[in-house]
Amino acid sequence: MKYWYRLTIGVFVFLFFKLTRDDFRGELFHWDLGTSISLVYTVIVILALWEIVARYIRATSNKTGINSNKGLYILSTKATLLMLPLVFLFAYIYDNILQYISCCPEHYYGSFLINTAQGFVISLLIIAYEIINLYVRNAIKNAREKEQIQKELAAAKLESLKNQVNPHFLFNSFSVLTSLVEEDSKTAVKFISKLSDMYRYILENDEKTVVTLEEELAFIDSYTFLLSMRHRSAIVVHKHLVLPAKEILIPPMSIQVLIENAVKHNSFSIDEPLHIIVKNDGQKAIIVENEKRKKEHLTSSTQIGLKNLSKRLILSAGKALEILDNEQTFQVRLPLSRA
């Protein structure tokens, strides 16, 4: 279909130049061997230039950013420089060879400079068309990808919220709270406060793309406190973070998802506690790692939590989670962005 479109444009260009030439305006409908050869050559040249430009722009656009004015300027300049020698070559052939083949007067084919100028204008129009077409296609593609990520982000947020307010989590928390009320009323009050802080954080931030690391760490304190009340010393979370917590931005509940993932997929006990380490790699990433101790009756993991978190990170920081999984340890790198 695109070649028929280009062919039609080629015929139109030939008729346009024939109509605008003073020496042929009165012979628009006159047709002879020279006219036929000129038409065929013009169409072939336009098809060739168009195909070269289209292929070059498609190949180069992968290496040159086209989402900025600078990228578009560079791409246009490179394509124009590529076309220059081809335009001169085709103009030379048109001006010095075709007229002898068709045995037509020299003036019929115009001067070399005129033919070169016409070819250059056609090349610029083709380049402009292809770049605009490429830019529009990429803009549509990026818009669709962003819309898809937004949908997946909403689903990820909903899934994270559901994971935190599911009946099992609440029932376990209430069970622990019941015991504390009977045994240690002061700790029970603290437990209620931490539980309240945790759910307030979830409800207040479920619509946000990012929060400060300071806010997330306060939430983690509440979450790890609840874990320690339920599992005692069977789960130990070591935080070794040296970061400007007020300046670093991360998706809400992101560190919690990684800690929860470690708890969910590993066995632990008072005698053999699970150690989860939360540390940072400079200001590049937060690393959450643990020694692997797979549960005996654990069902195969879909890693839906990690996948959702990775999609949220792509939207907020432009980077995905990095997972290192070997026989001894499971490590996840959470890329950071600054406020």
C-alpha cells in the first residue's frame, strides 16, 4: 500500500514540475518518448530516495533519541547529508544521459542546477514526512505504553493494598493483640499504635507514585514491629541505610513488599531465624537480601508482587527491579530517584 502511495506522489511530482515549467506549460497533455522516459525516471528516483530515507531513519532512530528537538535535528541533518550525493548523481543522469537515450532536445530536460534543486526539495519533503511520521508513531506508542503502565500501576497498588488488609493478616494481628492485652497492656497499646500507623500509611499513599524514603522507613518500623510481635526472634530485619532519607523517593510499600517476599518464601524458627538485610549501594539502589531457605510445602511462586513493584518503579524512576537469585542468597536491588 505504501508503495502505491509513493508511486502516486511520484506521478504527481512529475506533472507538477511539467506544469510549472514555462517551456512545457502549453504541452501538459503532449506525450512522446521523452515524456515517458522522464516520467518513469522521475518515479524511480522518488521511490529510490524515499526507500533509502525511510530505511535510514528507521535504522538510525534506534541510536538517536527522537523525543527531543536535538535528536530530531541530528536525525534530519544526517538524512539530508546522506541525500546530497544521491541527488547530484540522479540530476547528472537526468541531465546528461537521458536526453541522449530519448533523442530529445537538451532544453526538454532542463538544466543541471534546476534538476538538482528540484531533487533536493523533494528529498527534504520526504525526510520531513518520514521524521514526522516516525515521531507521531513513537508518540502514540509511548502514550499507549504509559497508559498501560498506569493501568498496571493501579492494579499493583490495589494488589498491595489487598495483601495488607487481607483477612489472614488482620486475624493474625488481632490474635497477637488479644494475647498482648492479657499479658502486657503497655505493649498492646504500642501494637495498636503501630498497626494504626501502618494502615494509615497505606490508605494515605495508595494513590501516590512515590513517597520519601523517610516516610517508607517509618512505615517499615511499624511493619517489622508487627512481625516481631508475631514471630518473635524468628525474623530479624537488619537496616544498614546511610542515605538522605528526606531527598530519596521510592514507590510506597516497596521495601515492605521485598521484606514480605522474603518472609513468604523462606522457612524460619526461633532456633534458625531468618535474617533480612536492608542496605544501600551508595545512592544508586536499596538492596534487600536474605539467605535462601525454601519452605518444604511452598507452592510455585508467580512473583506477582515483584512484577507489580517493578512496573511501579519503571513509571516512577524509569528503571526496573534487579534480581540476583542463586543457591545461597536472594537479592533485590531497588533503584532510587531523588526529589
